Amino acid sequence: MSERFEQLLAERSRLDLPGAGVDWVETIRNENARRFEELGLPTPRDEDWKYTNIEPIARKSFTPADTGESLTGRDLRAIAIPGLDVHRAILIDGHYSPTLSNAGELGDGVRICSLAEAIDEQPDLVQPWLGRLAAEPEHGFRALNSAFLQDGIFIWVPDGCRIDTPIELCCVQHGEPEETVSQPRHLVVAGEGSRLTLIERYVSLHDKRYLTNAITEVFARRNARVDHYKLQQESTKGYHIGSWLIEQHAGSHVMTHNAALGGATARTDIRVRLDGAHAHCDLNGVYVLNGRQHVDTHTKVDHCVADTSSDEFYKGVLNDRSRAVFHGRVVVHPDAQRSDARQRNKNLLLSPDAEVDSKPQLEIHADDVACTHGASVGQLDDDALFYLRTRGVDEETARGLLTFAFANDVIEKFELPRLRHYVEHELTSKMFSIDDLEEII
Amino acid sequence: MLSIDNLHVRIDGKAILKGIDLDVGSGEVHAIMGPNGSGKSTLANVLAGRENFDVTQGEVKYLGEDLLALPSDERACKGVFLAFQYPVEIPGVSNVYLLKAAVNARRKYHGEKAIAAGEFLKLVKEKVKMVDMKEEFLQRAVNEGFSGGEKKRNEIFQMAVLEPTLAILDETDSGLDIDAMKIVADGVNALRREDRSMIVVTHYQRLLDYIVPDRVHVLADGRIVKFGDKNLALELEKEGYGWIRDRLEREPGAATR
Ligand SMILES: Nc1ncnc2c1ncn2[C@@H]1O[C@H](COP(=O)(O)OP(=O)(O)O)[C@@H](O)[C@H]1O
Ligand SMILES: [Mg+2]
């Protein structure tokens, strides 16, 4: 089933890859190429891919996306989050665009640049971290990304440095031909006591079939605070496989906010290693599906040491014949006493043909822990709908209002108000043909 | 205003209303009394447009129009209001959101533009005082965690904001202590007008000491078995509903009108 992807792998030789000829970089590539050949693409026989069949992806002959075209001012405006002030880094079809990005000059030793540039110019900053969390690829897609090790963003925040303005990393799908693949590779190192907000977006300017296969490695060092947003807004025909691999040191706090809105088939892995006492991670997310979309969210939190905590809350809204998978794993390692792990997943089905598989999985190898989890699937409350309608609210608006109310307690946790409004708007305009919900709320 | 003619309603195949006739003139207040399970809430809900209730016979005219042909939101926009016996909790939707949506839905329906924020705020603040509730209450999710009495007052508050033409109050008095009931009754009386009619469903006579009805109807087993003026309520208070049951058992189906 993976033959076409083996052909894709062979195309590496034709590409101008970052750090070509640099030993440690080539070692990562070659090791992962070998791993890809062993692993192949995941199949439904793999427990972690049981409900997500990637055969439609495997059947296509994807070719690496070329260095993309540039974007016009109009393109940029079309994808901007209204009113949100950001430092912007832009990747077009997986290639960093220095001319459109304006995140370069932050001073104080902060580095925000392309990964390729960082490998060339400051390998001492990159080498200790790059690939550390992806060394043992869980599945073929990750091995494939590392076998190419293409461009992406590199963010280095020195110890004690606070970056107050969010950094928006926009991965834009723009290229002309059908069936291209881009494999962004990002690396974020937040120094001790530093502060960073990163908004990672995947957007498309067309509705062609393509594949994004991304990896983001994040290191939150002692007492760092990282707010990491992901907006997955791929085209309705796009495929998205993305991994967030996060390592947290003592006292660090990472908030992940994940909104999955687009894609024909999309899978997001979030892996968090809580590796120092009092490290805390929040995992919030919402997935909003219609048509025949398939969105899989697969999270795993490792409580590796004592006194760590995690709080996960995901909500899903599904319409039409869409299907969602939520798999939340929490592993409490033998020495991780006093771990505190919470997990909740709630789903709202707006159509009888929509389907969700929600699978919480706790593996607890320590005895003094507090772990809770809960999952639910429900429909809109008919009594609440009737109540709203007796107040004059038409059916579509009433459904929109109740759906919005359902999703809102997760979206409310998004700390940037402009971003929150944007996601609220994307949700309601995607699911309902109502224009004046914003008037109301 | 409202004219119900030989209304038959089934729920899940079971006959619940078995031929209701009722005429409510403009500005009138009609009380509907009767034992539990007699069909009072069913009647109220059918008038408001509950969908899974089957009207198998009869018709309802409201301001000369076929009320049953309209979806519930259109009925509301035309001035029908139901104060629920069991108001629904709607987590995540605040009282103000709901009211603003309701006010603007009406305006849109009548081709008017949305209400200005300031005007709306003034309106709700004025009305919330009327039911003796704090302003914080506006920001709370609709009925969520409200006490029984707060839920009932919230219904009256909504009615006051929406100013319906036909208000149906389904046991708004039950579960209220005497002070809360007076607040509700004062709210209702303040809204009495020549061009506004009300149907007050109640299980007890008590409320009718405060809201004096023009007509009283007794509903039993899906039929109106007796009607009269306000004195009928007093009579019922004295005699209870036992006589109705006796009579229905003696001559099933032969209720007097
Ligand atoms: N949603 C429903 N489904 C099935 N039966 C119902 C429903 N609502 C009411 N009923 C039945 O209809 C009858 C009348 O109920 P209701 O109108 O609530 O009476 P009342 O308000 O006079 O107490 C009762 O026998 C009740 O069990
Ligand atoms: Mg009742």
C-alpha cells in the first residue's frame, strides 16, 4: 500500500534540502528513510489508526511542492485574522517566504527564521533539539517528514525573554498542480522563564487535493510559558497529518488550543511529555465537521515525573455524514506520584448520519494519582429548540445558537479575544446559514 | 382574538385532547383549571406550536388566521407567548442573548431593523425590576441553576419584554410562595390591556384571587367539562375535582359544556 510513497521518498535526491551534506542532518534523514521503509503507512490494523483509514491518501501519487508562488496583498488579507496584531511568518507550499514574513527582528537574541537558515547559520542552537522528540517515529508519516527534513520555522526564545505579541505561523497552500505534498518542519525552543504565544495555521487558497504532513517540536524549558494555537483550515479536499511533539521541563506551563475546521481527512497528534516537577499542560480543542469530513485527534500525555498535571477538554460538532475520532491517552509513569490528569470529550451530532468514536485511555503505573475522564455524545435538545422558537427565534438560528453555546466553553479558553471571535465566526458560518448570530451574541 | 373549534390532539397515538372549544376575546383573561393530566399543558403547547403533537381534528384561528399552519417561531413573531410550566435550562445562552435574539427576530419579521444596543439595555433593565430580580440575572445562562421561583419569574420577565398579544401562562403559580406569586400576579396585571388576551392555566384557585379572570373553564380528560365566571373557581376550591371524576365515571364521554 505504501509503494507510491516509496517513490515519493526517492524524490529526495532531486530536492535542494536544508543542511544538505551536513552530517548530523543527513543522519536524521537516512535513519528516518530506513524507518519509513520498515513502517510503511499506517493501516486500520494499527490500533492508533483503527478508525482512520488513510487509503485515499496512500492511493495518490503526491509529488513534493515546488518553491511556491508569492502571495498578493489580497491573499494576505483574505487569510488574516481580523484585528489581531501579530509577528508573521509565512510558509508557501512548505517553503519559508522571507519577503512576506516580518517576524525577524525581535532583538534580545530571539530567533525567528526558517529552519534551513538556522541549520546553516546557528547549528549549535538547532542540533541539540531538532529531532529529539521525533527520534522514534510512531508512524510512517512522521518518519517521512523527518526523512525529508524540509523547511519550516525555527523559533528560539532566550532565557527570561517575553514575547508579548503572538507569532503567527501561516502555512499556506497555494501551488498550482494537483496532488502535491508539503512537509513543514518546525522547531520551537522556549528558554527558561520565557513567554511565547504561537499561532500555527494551515490554510489553503484553493480547493485542490494535496497533502500536508507536518511536525512541530516544542521545548518548554524550566518555568517557560507557551500558548500554542493550531488552526487547521485546510481545503475541503486537502489531507492533513500533523504532529505536535512537546517536551516540558519543571514548572513550565503549555496551553495548546487546537481548532480543526478544514480538511477532507485530517489527523492531529499531540504528544506531551511532562518531564519536570510542576509542569502543567492544558489541551483544549474543538473540531467542527460537515460534509464527509473525517477528523482524527489523537493525544497522549506522559506524566514522566512526580507532581505534574494535565487538563484536557475537547468538544466536537458534527454535521452531515462527517466522522470524528478522539483518542486521548494519559500515561502515568511509575515514579510520577501525585500526577493530576483530567480529560473530557463531548460531542454534538447535528445529523443522524454523523459519527464519532471517542476513546479515553488511562494507563496508570503509580498509586498516588488523581485521574478523571469522561466522554459523551449527544444531540441538540429538542426542548431547548422549542423554547427558543416559542420566543421567535427561527429554527436555523436556534440550532446555531445552541451549537454555539455547546462549543463555547472550549472556545472561551482561547485567550486572544480576536482569535476567539475568529474561531467563533468560522464555526457558525461553516455550520449554519445565518449571518446575524454575531449581532445577537 | 383566539377561537378554538373542536380541537383533537394525539400524542404518540394516544388521544389527549378530545374536542376543545374555546373563544377568547380581545382583552379577556381566561382561566383554565383542572386535575393533573387533564391536558392543560398539551393545549398550551399545541397553541405555541409543539411539533410532535398531532392535531387530528379541529382548527384554531388567531386574529383570523389559521394558527396551526404556522411554525412556532412565526406564531411568536405574531404575538403568541407561552410561559412554560417547566422552563428549559439552556447552558451557554445567557438571558440577554436570548432576549435580544427574540426581540430582533420579531423586528426582522415585521421588516424593522435590529434594536439599538442602548435601547435594548434600557428596556430589559426596566422590565427586570418589574419581576424584582437583580440585574446580574440578565447575564446568567437561561434558567440554568435557577430556583423554581426564579424560573417562573424569568418567564414573566420575558413576557414583559416581548409584550405579546396572546399570552398563555402554564401553571406559572405552582411552586411559588405567596410573595413570589404576588410578584408574578402584579407582573401579569400590569400587562393587562384591551388588545392583549391571556390564558391562565392553573391548578389552584389561589392565583385567581390576584388575577381576576373573565371566564373560567374546567378541563378534564381532554374536554372542557364546565365553564363559568370567576365564581366557578371558588366553587372548585370548595368542592375539589372529585365530582368531575365521579361524573366522568357515571357517564363517560358525556361531559356538559
Ligand atoms: N410528551 C408527551 N408524551 C406522551 N404523553 C404525554 C406527553 N405530554 C403529555 N402527555 C400525556 O398527556 C396527558 C395530559 O398531560 P398534560 O397536558 O401535561 O396535563 P396537565 O397539564 O393538565 O397536567 C397526560 O396523560 C400525559 O401523560
Ligand atoms: Mg401541566
